[in-house]
Amino acid sequence: MAFDIDAYQNTAGRVRDDDIDYAQFTHRPLSPDALRCLRYMSDIESHTVCYLRDLLVTPSHVDPAVTTFLTMWVFEEHWHGEVLAKVLAAHGISTGSAHISAVRRRLGWRDRMAPIGQALIANIVGEDFVAVHMTWGAINEWSAYAGYARLAELEQHPTLSELLTRIIRQEARHAAFYASQARDRLAASARARRLTRFALRRFWEPVGAGVALRSETAHMLRHLFSDTAGRRVIDQVDERVHRLPGLENLNLVRNASATY
């Protein structure tokens, strides 16, 4: 089913939290493990604008549907980071511009070189790079959706669950756009299928790896996905990937998660 980009751009917006009582976290605080996961998630959501910077130097910027989506996507993701930061702040955990700046500075030369490398590779590859970008985005959004759902399930905190449910609704729409684009572009080009499969097997990592410290990625995966229910969720994400043209039997998320 085609994604309705016009409907999306007319209904996109910041995640609503004006009725969320953040004081509930003072009365019933989250577990240390959950807070560590939320710090990770907040940092990655706040880094989305840097991913956008890297993507706009690739052939993805030519397609108006893609750029319309990305404009709304980065706005919504920004507010995901902001509301998660409010949860952290309610627990006395530092947030804000100083923290976000520190996360970005820690990346050093890799961050400065990322758009250059991305531009060179993507423009050599050409139009088929967009299939890689869309597929990568779909997997990341499915993973983020799964991570939020697992955190809500594990923590069983009514206020957190309500907030994460609202974020999940937006992540689901993001995933729907990426998956629709990926499916069409992979189906249309054998070269795109080969290229995407190679890029995913060679370079894909769990969402946030490379931005967060490796120890934090490992903690997030261990806390959310190491039990039987968590491993089942990982398999469900892989099954979604396998239904995309040319990506059957990849077991991408399971294999990448195992390296942590």
C-alpha cells in the first residue's frame, strides 16, 4: 500500500506531552537500567539532525517525496529526544544543549568526515543509493519501535508507557514510509538489491552504535533483548527485513546484536 506523503506532512508534529505529569517519576522513579536506556535513546533521537546532514549530500535529496518526509521526520525525532530528556530531568539526570554538544564533540574527526565520505560513495553509486538509504531507515525505525515497546513492557510504568506509546505511533509512520520506498526501489532494480544486501551485511549496526559508547549500546541490547521475549522481538524485526525484495535470510539484527 503506497504511503500518503501529503497526509503525513499535513499531520506531522511534535509528540504531544502537555498532559503528561512528569512529577509521577518523582513518586515512582524508573529503574537505573531503564534510565540508562532512556539516556541512550534521547541522545540518538537528538542526533537525528546530524544524520539528515549526511543524507542531504546524497541522491536522496533529489526526490521531493523523500525530502518532504525527511523534513517532517527530523522535526518529530527532535521532539522525541526532548520529551525523553524531560523524563531524565525528572530523575535529576543532566540534559540540554551542553550534554548534546558533548555527545557530538566526542565523535571527533569521524563526525566531520561523515558527510564527505557519504557524498563520495553515494554519488558514485547513483540512484540505487536511495534504496540503501530507505532500507536502512526502515530497519532503524523498526528497531526503535521495538526498543520503545520493550522498555515500556519491562518497566510497567503507566506514565512512561503512555509517553512511549505516543512516540511509537510516530515511529510507526516513519517506518511505513521507509519500508514503502525500500520495497518499491528494491523491487525495481537488481543492482539496488545487490548493493543494499552488501551494504547492510558489511556496515549496518544497531541503532545508535557509533554515536553512543559501545558499552551503552551493549547495555541497551542486553537489557531490552537478551531474554526470550527480547530475542523473539529481534527475530520479528529480522522477519520484516526478510520480506523486502532481495533481503531474505539475512538475519541482520540478530547477527549484529550478537557482536555486542
